[in-house]
Amino acid sequence: MIRLLTMAAGLSGAVSLSQFPEFSQQYLQRLSGAVDELRGVVVSFDAAASSSGITREEALAELNGSAFQAQLGGNLSGQINRYERLADSYAALKEIEPLQRLTQVYRFNDADLARRTWADFRPAVPVTADGFICAAIGYALGWLALSGLIALILRLFRRTAAS
């Protein structure tokens, strides 16, 4: 029974992780679009600041007069920060293969992009080497996780019975 459960956990992990290469590709496409969209905002703002003879930081500071200006400045500052974060993640992720993206999962850090990617994502049969390797890693992780949990539970019961 335990072997059957650990095999099922392994297969669940394999099926789940085999989808990572395609999910990461779709996330990367959305990331690229978001970076392109935000780049326009940042470039336009920087150009307006430059034509006024001030830096980006000075321009943001000048947007603190009224409540509206402060809110606008906060929004622009947030968009600039998001652009820089997303552009950094995109630059790192676009240069590596899907399997290598497993080591850079922390770069999938935009909750809105990840949520929208997941909402539109449709699982596919993994027919690439990356998909098969991810499936193997997922199988091993699922099998190890359940095996470890079962071993821990059995150890606790053995200690209780021995006491």
C-alpha cells in the first residue's frame, strides 16, 4: 500500500512539474509584454523630466504638492519600480532554457502576471526533453516527499509504542 501511495505521489509530481517548461514560456511572453508596456511609461516620464532639466527623482519629488499629485507620484514611482524589477527578471529569464528556469523560479515574482498566466494556462503533453526532465524531477520530488512523510509518521508511532 505504501509503495502504491508513493508511486501515486511521484506520478502527481511528474505530471505537475512536467508543465513547468510551458508555463514558464507563457509567463515569459507575458513578462515581455509587461516590460514593453511599462518601458513606454518610464521613457515618457524620463523624457519629460529631462526636457525640464531635472532628474527622475527630482520629478517624482515635485509630484508631492496636492493629494492628487502625491497619488500620481506614488503611482508613477510604483510603475517605475515594477518596470525595473520586471525588466531585470526578463533579461535573466530570456537568456536561459526552460529547464534552467527551474533554478530561477524566484524570478517568477510578479503575482499579477503569474495569476493571469495561470488563469489562461492549459496543460499540455510534455514532448520536449525539458518536459521529460521536469517530469522526472517532479516524480522524484513527489515520491521523496510522501516517502519522507510516511517515514516520519512511522517513526513517531514507533516512539509512542516503545514508550
